[in-house]
Amino acid sequence: MAKIESKKNPSKSPVLSPPIEQDYYISTVDQTQKVFRQLAEELKMPFISYWTSSGGSICHNDIIVFSHLLEDMPRGKTLALFLKSNGGNPEAALRLVHLLRTHYEKIILLAPFECASAATMVALGSNEIQMGPTSYLTAVDSSLKHDLSPVDHNNYLVSVSQDEVSRILRLWKQQSTKENPFPEVYKYLHPLVIGALDRSSSLSIRVCKELLSYHLRDSKRINHISKELNEGYPSHSYPITAREAIRIGLHVKPLNQKVESGLRLLNAIYSEMAKEKRNDTDIQNHHVSEICNIVECPGRQIHYLVDKDWHYRTEERRWVSMNDRSSWQSIRSNGKTWERKPLAIC
């Protein structure tokens, strides 16, 4: 049983981590699989959902999860992928598209909600993007948290974007001064951070071009889309709606209303399932349990469960995790009932 004692007041009761609610997650899979059956009838093609909460992101471990699910699915010509995510690792996005295309010739992306940053990159690797009235993509310009990045008031590293640095340098040049701006910039940003940003920007453009090349042959069109998404927007979170995505040169079609209705229901179930469960013991200790990433296909769901305690270290002015039992969980049908087991991914 997990135990943490407050350093300031050791006499207080320890944090007791609540048990994971096994039956709850089993019951939600019953609901999501019912929606899957309805969507399968409407789509008439293999279907996978890939959903991340605000606390989750597209990462390399997700690729291993997809490989497990694809083992249970027949190979075919076309795959429908429901994706809702705020982004993540661009290299993981490239690996995901490559994995899916080893099993299917064509990918149709269903994007009724946000499909941002690295998720937009997955969209670039899809033959067709189906969007509705609340759908949006975003720019994919580089931003990163480096070990030498500045810190905020809570002593956490902050993200620095390539666009921000470029704008600082451009504004400096507009002042009609011959002074070198870098000595002043280096007072706030380490040179290695700026170098890492430039490298990350080159990586982002390269990934976009590689993803588009899976289904486009026009090099001018590939270069235009890649440059537009990396340099054409003043905000990383600028919402690129279906109308603007078509203008950029992406292959976008309207989302079927019945399919969109089913995906909204699926999103509602996932959102309730992923809701954070927090147990506060005192002002310095609490336990958190929440689901971040969900990947599901007919007959199987795999999700990542965050399950750990948090302690506030006053001397460092930051929260640190303790007693971390977070893990991937696989829920699979055995023909009669659902079985929930941990899935080891290194």
C-alpha cells in the first residue's frame, strides 16, 4: 500500500492510494463497443479510434499499442481512423502513419474535433481528411522544452518556439541598429536552446514532406503545404478549419452526419472515462488517477492509466510524483466477458 508522509507534519495520516475501479472501465468498454458496431455498419470499413485527453499526447509507446491492435484486425485496402488529440511527438506521428500503411493502402482520417500539432501531421499522411463544423487542424511549427530552457514561477521548464525567436530577431533588425542581437538574447535563452529549435524546425518540415509523399507526387504541392504549416501562421494553436485546409491544398471532405454523431458519443464516453480522480490528503499530498491515451478497435481497447501520488517539495517550489504505478491496460473480449490486464511496454 502506497505511503507518503508530509515533511512538515509527520504526525498526519499517510496518503492512501485508492484502488483502481476495475468494473468501471469494463462497463465503459461495453458502451464504446456498442458505438463501434454502429459506426462499422455506417463506414463499411475497418475502424480504429485514437483519443488523447488534455493530459495525454501522441508518443512512441502508442505505436507499440497500435501494433498490438492491428494483430487482431484483418488487413485491407482502406482504414478509417478517428483521431482527437492536442499533439505530441512528430517522429511518433511519422512512425504511426508508416505502421498503418503497412497494413492498409489508404487511410481516411475522421477528425470531428481538434487534430492539433503532431495530430495534424498524422492528417498529412492520410489520403483523405473528413472534417465537420467543430473540426480544426493547427500549424506544426516547432516548440520544445530543453533541459536549458527558462523556468516559470513554479520552477518548471517552459516551451520556447522557433517562431518566437524568429520574431525577436526580426523586430531587432527593424530597429535599424547594427548591433548584434544575440548577446542580448543569450541572457534569456541558452545558445543550445536556439540551436535545438533550429534543428527541430528542420525536423518538422522534413516529417511533413515525408508524410505527404505517402499519397502525393507533386513536389511543389508538398513543399507548399509543408512551408505553410511550418511558417505561415502567427500562432501554433491557430485553428485551421476545413475551408482553410482546402485552400492550403489538403484533400478534405465533409464528415457524414451519422458518423459524426457516433464519434461525438464516443468522445463523450472517453471524456467521462478519462476524467481525473483526485484524492487530497493535505496541502502537500494528493493522489491522481486518470486515463490519458485510448486506442480502440472492435473487440479490444488499450488505454494508459496514470496512477500515482504527488508531493509538493517546498524547498524546490515544485510538485514531484511518488509511488508511480501508471501503466498500459488492455481490455479484451474472450467471447463472453471482458478481461482487463496490464500491458507491458518498455
